[in-house]
Amino acid sequence: MRVLIVGGSGLLGGELVRQCLAAGREVAATCLSRPGESAGVAWSPLDVRRRGDVEALVGALRPEVVVNAAYRQTDWATTAIGAVNVALATSAAGGRLVQVSSDAVFSGAAIRYDETCLPDPVTPYGAAKAAAETAVHAIAPAAVTARTSLIIGDGGGDSAHEELVHSLAAGGARKVLFTDDVRCPVHVTDLAAALLELADSEHHGIHHVAGTDALSRYELGLLIARRDGLDPARLPPGRRADAGLPGPMDVRLDCGLTQRRLRTRLRGARQFLSEVG
């Protein structure tokens, strides 16, 4: 099976590439400027904002599956218009699309959100992801749109949150970890496996792919610090409400429907951050 990972040089994209190679799939991946480190992959520079470039690449490769993991939180064009371009090109080439979305599409007013809940974003990034979801549904009704949460790796600052925890523990950042900002963190290996399993299935539409534990960013930071041998006492707590930052406070993805469809088990952060190896 030929698989194209759009945004293959990021944390999630890199894990998707690794798992595809391990499964013996033919893999191509895109990057904006710097290719990933995986050998045996056909890397192509791609700016998803350029529709003609997206159409040319997908048309030349003709992948059976395209996973779109490309985004920029501060760039509507990459996150929203880029998703439109990828969906149009994938549909024209006859491929199956898996669009990676985010819990940022929700305001947090309801706290708990299952796959039937409609987006009500309160940030530009959340609005861009919601626009991408709507476009994908219109362009490619058979596609999978997978909403996820904070993505965590295996240590050493793999993800933005892990990098922040390491910086705080080393005294290199003047920030705090919020005690009132709650999400459902997911391990990157679980997320990638679930996305590829959904790609291989006949399922379509909205799916929620996140961990089973709802944790504040501070609680998550403590778990990461203990796993990585850092001093948890060096992590400063704070309240998002006091900081006055825009965005949802407490968003918990209910993944029950999706988990029942998957063989891949979506672990909670308390489990995957306590496991060794």
C-alpha cells in the first residue's frame, strides 16, 4: 500500500512514517523545509498552501492513503486552506484521506465532548481546524477526520509540552504549567497506530483519538518530570484564569465510540508515562 504522510517531519508525522515502514508499506512524506531522518522514504518539500503544488505531488505519487498531519497554529492558510488543497488532490487521485484535527475545535463550555458534538471554537487555530473539518466532509465524505489532544513522545523534549517541562526543570523558561487547563494527552505511538488502523478500515467521518486520562498541564508536567528523572519541585504551577489567555480551559474528548472500533488501545497518560521501554 502506498501511503503519503503530509507533514511527515513533525512528531506525529515521523511516527506515522516509522510505523508504515515497519509494516512494509511504501511510504512518501512531505516537509516544509527540512526532511525527516527516516531512511527508505521518498521525501518531498511541499507548501500545502500552494494548491497546484499539492495537486502535482499527489497526482504524481497516486497514494492509496493520505494522512494530513500538516498545520501551523498561527497560520490559517496552512491549517485550513492547506487541508482543502490536500482533500481536493486526494479526492482527484482516488485516494483515502485521514485528516488530523484537534480538540481546539471546542470551547470547553461542555467540558466533555463525544464524536457527535459540533465545533464551537474560541481561538483562530480552533476555527481553522473546524473549517478544515467542514471542508474535508464536503470534499471527501468517505474521509476520516480524527480529533486528538496533546501529543506526548518518549522523552527528551519530543513534544512541545515535554520541551517546556525540561526547560522549566532546568530553570530556562519563565513560564508556569496551568492547573486549570485540562486535556486528554495521547501517546504518539498510540495515535499513529489508531490513524493507520482507521485508514485501513471502512469507517468515515469524525473520530476522537485521545488518551483516557483527563489531566491538567501541571499534572501532566509532574508525570513527565518523574519519567525523565527531573525534579518535579522545579515546575511552577499557575492558573490560566489568572493569566487571562484566550482559549478553552477544560476539554475532554470522549473516545468511546472510536475505541470500540479499534484494536489499538488508547492508553491514559498515567499509564504510558509510568511504563519503561
